[in-house]
Amino acid sequence: MLYARNAVADALAAPARSASAARALPYRADIDGLRAISVVAVILFHAQVPGFAGGYVGVDVFFVISGYLITQLLMAPSERSLTGQLREFYVRRCRRILPALLAMSFVAAAVACWLFLPDQLLHFGEQLSATPVFAANVALWREGGSYFGTQTEFNPLTHLWSIAVEEQFYVVFPLFFLATGRAGGRARLALLVVATLASLALCVWGSYHSPSANFFLSPTRAWELSLGSLTALGLGAALSAHRARDALAAAALLALVGCVLGYDRALRYPGLYAIVPCASTAILLATSGHSLSRVGRWLSVRPLVFTGLISYSLYLWHLPILAFAGYYSIRPLEPRHLAALLPLIYIVSVASWLYVERPIRSRTWLSSDARFLPAAVAASVVLGLVGLTLWLSFGLPARLGDADRRLISAADRMPLDKTACITQPLSVITAGSLCSMGPKQGAKANVVVWGDSHALVLLPVYE
């Protein structure tokens, strides 16, 4: 999940300004307040706090906000050439996204090497190697799992799929937006509407026919970002002056909260259900377009605004902390654990914002692009090589002692046809379909093995 640059938020973050300061956007504190609500919903969803089963919709909210702010940035007058505008845009994105992302990834890699068993470290390495090239969503899709599956609970990099989606979108969108500007506003708007509707139609179709690809890949998510773009281009602009705008904004916020509290993992998502949180976000953006609505003023309270300012770091750091803690404890995290972990997430995120994000975005550190870009590329290459090493070495099993390796290899030697035994649903087992081991002819089985991972280690011995 990425956060489009809000230029005056950058001004609040640091006084230093670049030559592009003239293109700064009017600051809207309500957008940071909306970010805060969204990132808190996502964190509580990943923490499995009861009542927040639909917190994952916070990602969709951020997609819409990102499209809105990026489009406003691209719409700002500029005397630069098309090439110069694109270069400025992508350098800004690199300064916005890479520092905190790389810092979190290196820390997560160090902890994973200490904590994970080889099988988990192998999968971690595959996703880590995809992170610097913004392909984490493709790596997760290739694994064939579901975002809502239990296998993602201990995966500290699962959330990076959304960063990949946004960056893939922004490889194409600025080119389209700036190039079509010469064709006139109406033509660009018409093309964007068609592309948005096509992406939405593909998303609805994918929710029934290809759920994993539909969730993780960019083509079925692009409509959420382009909805924000359409809002910036004037969709719903009249709502800001409408007499009922306060009621509309309140209804949109209530609908968004209703999604967070009422949605769950069983929905075909995204798809038709994603329209509600995305449309609600667009309405909240539009109703405060010229002046803040009453809801906009509620969203502008200082604690929410500050949480919104650090929301990118909050998003990056929350899942690694929760995933590693859950993996270490083995048992599900209890309220007393969350009471310690959630404040820790906030503290770490504030530190990340203060000492990693803000100095580089404000050019206090690495002020020259000639210094920043080579450093960013070098760090990205190193991170990718670390991920490849963990992946291609099968999780560095040499880290472990001989006894640990023997235990792990006992389970790994199980034949493929027996591996299915441990994943059979209860409905199949109760119907009498059991996995049999031993001779196919003659003596019949007289022992039933029913157990957990400890029984799994003994299966080769039984066989």
C-alpha cells in the first residue's frame, strides 16, 4: 500500500524545499485523517482483533487517495518537457517509497534468518527478491494462495503486494496522463473513464473465476486508483458546494466504517463489494474539495492527522512485527500480547518516519539526486541478492544444527502422495476416506494416526 505525496504534508515534515516546490498542492488535513482511519483498520485486521474482520478495505481507501493526489500533482502547471516531468515524478516516488521500504526489508531479513525454519525462509527469500522490483504481488499470486488464507499470517512481507500494485500502476499512468494532455481534457477524461470501467468489469469477473489473480494483480485493481484520478479531474466536484454535502460525507464515512466492521474473509473481494469503500472514499474527497465539510473537520483533528502522516511507516512495519511475534509464540497472539505489540508498532513507525522517511524526502540526507539514486539502486540490488540467496539456498539450512536438520528432513522426505494426508478436510475424513500406509495386499491397517506437526515428523517412520 503506497501513499501518494501530499506536498504540504512534506512541508510540515521538514522545512527544506526542492526546486519543484512551486508545484506543491494545497494541504488537506482531512486526507491524513482518512489515512489514519484506514491504516488503523488494516493493522487491527492483521492483528485479528474481533470486530475488524473487514479492515482490509483500508487498502482500497489508500488506492483511491493515491490516485487522487498523484493526479493533482500531475495536473499542476509545469514548464518542464514531458521527459523532465516524468523524471521529476519518478524521483519523487523513489524518495517517497524506497527509504522506509528498504530499511524495513533489511531488518525483516535479519530477523527472518534468525527465527525462521528453512521452508519459511525459502518463501520469505522469494518474496524479498521480488520487493526491489515491485513484483511482490506477482510472487504471492504465483504461490497460488489466498490473501485471507492462514498461510499468510506468519508471512511478514504479505502486505507488500499493494506497494507493487501501485508502483506498477504508476509506471504506466503518468505516461498516459501527460501524453494525452495534449489531446485535450475531454479526450483524456473519456479514455480514463473507459479504462476504469474495463478494469472494474475485469475485477468483478475475476472475483468469480480467478480470485487469487483478481486480488493481487494490477489490472483488476487499477480502477480503484483511477477512480481517485477521476475525482481529482472533477468527478463529483459539485458535491463540495451541495447543500447536502455534510449529510453525504457523513453517510460515506458511516458506509466505510460499516465495511470495516461488517465485511469478512468470506466475501468475493475485490469485486462488487469493493465499490462501497472506494465510492465512499471518492465522496469524502469530493465533498471537501473546495472547503472542508463537517466530516472533513472531524478528520482533521491533530492525533488523526499525525497518524496519517506516519501511515506509510505504520503500514510497512506493522505486519513484520505481528508476523514474527506470532511465529515465535506459536500460539495465537493474546490480548496481552497485542497490548504490548500495538504501541511498539506505533513507536517503531514514528522512528522510521523521523529518521528514515522525512530526512530523505526533505533532502536533509542525500540532497542531490546524483547521490540519492545510486545509493537507492545499490541498496535495492543488495536486497534483491539477499532474497535470491535465501530462496535459491532453500532457506539456508546450514544455519541449523545437525539434530534440527534431521528433524526437518524427516518431514521433508515424505512422498508427495502422502503429503495430501495432512491437508484433507474433516468432511473427507469423516466420510471414511483415509490415507493408508503399508502393504496394499494382505494385512490390514490396525492403527490410526491422528496428530499435529509432531505426528507429521513420525509419518516416514510409520510408513
